[in-house]
Amino acid sequence: MPNRGETLKLSETAPRAVITVIAMSGILVMAFILYFLTKEGIPILKDASITQLAAGRLWYPVSSPPLFGMMSLIGGSLAVTLTSSVLAIPLGVALALFLTEICPKRISGFFKITLEILGFLPSVVLGFIGMVVIAPYLQIKLELLSGLNLMNASMLLGVMILPTVATLSEESLHAVPQSQRDASYALGATRCETMFNVVLPGAARGIAQAAILGVMRAMGETMVVLMASGGAALLPESAFDPVRPLTSAIAAEMGETSVGSAHYHALFFMGFILLLITLSLNVLVIKIESRGEVK
């Protein structure tokens, strides 16, 4: 019969073992994904060089000879992600600051529930709204050739990442000790001065992490950009040009390619590029957490 000490020790080590197994499983899954993308994507280098893939602007994978220039696709992904982040991140931080420092507690719950509902809104629904509502409006009001463009997709992506940025930023703002606010008020600072000179700098680390997570969400989104971006593999020259991000190219073309073809390997190479970008952003988050300050 195990004694009481052995029972307590087992109760402490068992959760650690379970957590370790789960964590290692996640690492193994990520390693398998990286291996699979590498295995299926690297063979494209037999048909095109890195320079041709990264610097080529023409994406005609079924032409003769095929052209696998991904510069326009990468540029489309970066343009949509950057534009949506510029639209959503400042608004999300401002909304978090309002809920934390200004909004009365009796109505802040309503805004929080609304944010949660917005965060669970399916991306295909947003894409449908972009196609049916926003695209015709932009086309008529701005006299565009097509309402399916960079701005349409960016606005919808901004709506998608807004709940993530606002919720995580609000948690970071709540984590700032009340004593710092009280000390600021005691020194004669106004509420506005306290918010911008004490609360925001104190939560800057968490807000930066929320912003990076929002960028990662926008970079990996598929349905919205597939339905609302226009699908043109061109480098955008304005916010109202159609684009074709990497994710939408993969989703639109993977079902039409033959397994083992150069086109097939090129699409997996796109996934490999997206994974590298996501891993780079994760490394940035880890550095922010380890240093404890935003640089």
C-alpha cells in the first residue's frame, strides 16, 4: 500500500506528465507539418530557382512553359495583412482602452459580449458579405471596375482580427496595477494623461503581443481573401486593386492540380513560405516575452 507521501508525490507528478505529453505532441505535430511541407515543396526547385520564385511577377503555372513567379502573391499577402492591421490594431487598442478606463462597468459587459460574438463569426460569412454587400457598394460609389479588391478584403480581415486585438489588449490593460493609476492621480495628472503616460506604457508588452497575434491571424486567413480580394495575381498599386494572396491561391488551385506535378509542389512551397513567416512572428512574440519590454 502506498503511503501518504507517495500518494501526494504521485498527485503532483501526474499532471506534469500529462502536460508534458500534450506539449510534446504539439511539437511533434508541428515538426511533422514542417517536414511534410518541406518534402512536398522543395521539389519545385528542380523546375524554378529561388530567385525565379521569389522575384518573378508572373504566376502562370499551367502555361507552356509554366511560370512560377510568387512575388505578386507574396506582395498580395503582405499588402492585405498590413492594410488590415493598420485598420484594426489602433481601433482594437482604442476599444480596449475605452472598456478598461472609460466605459461604465454596467455597460462594458455588453461590449465584451459583442466582441466575443464578433470573434466567433465564421469567415465564410464575412466573405459572403464582402461579395454581396461591400463589393457592389465600392464598385458603384467609387466607380471601380470591381469591388473585389485589396480594400474590401482588408476591411473584412480587420473585422476578424479586431476581437483578438481588443480582448488581449484589454487583459493587458487590466493587469496594470491600480496603484500606478492612483499614484498618477495623486501627482495631479488627469485621466487622459494617466491613460497615455501610465496605463498604455505599462501594458505595452501585452499590447504588442496582441498586435502580433492579430497579424498572424490575418496572414493565415483563407476564405475572406479568397472571396473578397479579387483573385488577380498582380502587385497592387493602390488600395482598390484586386490581389491574390498566398492562402487564396492555395485554396483555389490545389483541387485542380495533379499530385506530383510542378504546380502541386509550387503550392506546397507557398505553404512553406507562410509557415516560415508565422514562425518568425512567433519568435518575435517569444523575444518580447523574454525581454519584458518592447523595442
